[in-house]
Amino acid sequence: MIGRVLDSSALIHWARQSSPYVNAIVFSRAKHPGYIVPVVTTAPAVTVALAQLPASAVPILDALIGMEICLVDDLTPSSAPGVAEVLQVVGPYAAEHLLTAASIVQAARRRNIPVTTSNPYPLTELASRLGIELETDPIP
């Protein structure tokens, strides 16, 4: 398995510099110049993280997104069917917040890599066999 998918909780940990584990994931990938070991996230996850971060932490998240190792999957008309397929598991009354979780599941499935999160429930509800790396530090 190469790379990791970071959900909104992992992005928040990164931006607040509150998790040695998430820091290790990012820095371990950044230390391989010329060899990209990606850190993947999605536009919905970035949006959710930005909504929860203080203004002082936004530049730190922006720095991650600007790194060569970071890939951000957009939610576009062409990617929507794959995300919708993940959401079909929960039926017609899926809460809108599951859209972010579904985009993370889709990104991890497409690349066959695990997700780093401190909140696995919405992800495993959509995909019970998804690879999860649990970040146990609560978001401050």
C-alpha cells in the first residue's frame, strides 16, 4: 500500500499540529524527493476541515494542499457516479454529511489505500472492509 487518504478529522489534526501520527504520515511522504508517495484527500473533506478551523490554522492546511505529495480529488460530474455508488448503501435518506465520507471512501477505493481518521464510523458504515488507520488523539 502506497499513500494514505486523509479525511477531514486528519486534515484538522494536521492544521492544528495536534497529532504526531498525522504529522508522521505527511513528513514520511515528503522526505522522498522525486518519488511521490501521495497523501490524498477530497474537496469535500477540505471544505469540512476549513469550516472547523480557526483562521490561524488555515495557512497550515493550505501548505499541505500545496505540497507536491498532496492530491485533492474534486467532486465533479465525472466522479459523482462513483461517490453516489458508495452512498447507495445508506439508501434514499442519506444525510448530506455522508457526502464527505463517501468521497473519502471512493478516493481510498480507487487507489486501494487506507484512510487515516479519528472518526471511522461514517466511513465504515459506508464500506465495512475499508482500511482504516485510527488516529486516537481527539480533535482539540
